[in-house]
Amino acid sequence: MGAEVVADKVYCYPFQQVVNGYLNKYPTPLEKNVTAITTVEEQTDPTTGIVYRRRIAVCSNVIPSFLRKWSILKVSNVYLEEESWLDMKARVMSLKSRCLTWDQYAQMKEESVYRESKHNSNWTEFSQKGTITITGAGYLNFVLERFAQTFLKQGAKKSIAIMEKILEEKYGSPVS
């Protein structure tokens, strides 16, 4: 079956500032569940100039204790993989993320894009679509998908708020 989460935001900051803010966003005291981000691969295509990065995020397990009765859910940390492609010429950064921890039971994926706004070159448009599909848990599939969907919706809102705070602290008031 699966569940989906969609988020959109226009940051009233130039593309370069938003990208810098994003790439240095975590870890932060503003989000205690993301405890580490490690870049495991980074390459620049000499022809296109596109920068590819693969990063691993370490997050606290936020699954409620009543669901941790099952041994598969009794883990301290959850690992996420993020791949990104930054094209400064086109002023776009595309990202794909997925959960590594429960990959055999759950497919949790996000696709995000930051791009210079078509309406104002000093603004940056952000769009994100996330999906989660859980298998192998029988009747709990639906319950776990709905929990994940709620958590991802809250996480998207919180992530956007953190970005806004970081951008304002680093660059001042938004550009109109």
C-alpha cells in the first residue's frame, strides 16, 4: 500500500546560500535526532562541473517503545543514505535519500530538489516527495506506515523551520 509525504517551500534567500545552509545543517542543537552526518563519497564531474555527494546520516530511533517489542525495531540508531547532485551552472541541487536500517522490511525514500526560483533569482524553491512502504509485518504494515507518514510530515515541517532559522542566523532577514 504505502504512504506519501509532500513538502514545498520558497526560501527568500539566493540558491548558493540555501545550498550552503543545507549542506551544513546537521548536526545541530535544533534537531537532536540527527546525531551525525558523514560524507562517504564526493566527486566533481570534470566536464559538467556537477558535484556528486553520498552521505550517511545517523539518527536516533524514534519508534515508540510499544512498537519496539519486536527485535527488528530495537535499534539505537537509524542510518539514512543521501545522494546529491549539485549543478551550480543550472542552479539546481537534486537529492535522493533512503533508509538503510530496515531496508529488507521498509522502503523509505525521499526525493528533493532545490532550485533557483523562476520568479525571483534571489529566492530558492524547494520541493520534496517522500514515500514509505512496509512489508513483512502483516497487519502492522498499515500501522507502521501511518506512524512513519506522521513522523515524516512532522520531520519535513521541522526541517524547513530549521533551514529558515539557520539561513536567518547566517545571512540575516530574507530577501524580498
